[in-house]
Amino acid sequence: MAKRGRGRPASSASAAPNFDSILDSVREALQAAYQSGSDDAMRSILNLAQGGGGASAPTRTAGPKASGGGKKKRAPRGTAKTLVERVLASGARSVREITEAAGSDAEKLLSPSAVRLELERGKVDKRYVNRAGKWSLRGKA
């Protein structure tokens, strides 16, 4: 079995000057990028101070949000509860039937999982009852 040497490999002594020059190049590039960003920020501040342009955020050209179409629309808070209670007032329904009964644009944004979550919360709070896959208001069958 060959004996392993300890310490720095012989070739690393000649690689040190090359590493230092690479590190210096990276430092220069970072400093130039920092200065460019600083100049852009100062230009924006001066432009706003002189009354030019709006206070809008700079446009992004890279990153995950630049390629997408924005955030998905969400139903307003409490929409699931109002839909479930409105539909269950007329009798027992399944999750699919409740979801399909959505009338307003806000209710149509609800997913079946959001309806299911509301039903489970209501079950814990003793507002809704599940019998054989059909949900109903507590006290109504």
C-alpha cells in the first residue's frame, strides 16, 4: 500500500499566484458591480428629488418573478365559509356539489381543497356534520 503524503501537494505552490490573480479579478468585478448599483440608486434618488418620474420600483430582468405572470388570484377571506353555509342551507351536499354551486367570481376562485378545509374546520367547531360523504349544517339532515 502506498504511503499518503501529508501537507500541501507539490503542485499547489505554483498554483498560488494564479489563484491570487483570479481572486483579484473577482474583487474588481464585484467592486464595479457595487459601484454601478450605487450610481443607479443615486440617479433615481436625484430624479425623484427633482420631481421627475414616479416612485415605482425598478423593473426586474432576472429571477423567478420576471418570467411568470404574477401571483395567482385568491378568493377573499371568508368566501369559503359563506359559500358552504349558503349551499348547505338548502340541504346536504358533497364537496363537489358545493364547489360547483359557486355563483360569484370570488366563489369560483375557491378550490375543492379550500371548501374541504372549511368543512373540516366547521366540523371541529360543530357547525357542519358529515354523513355518508354528504355535508350538512348541524341540526339539519
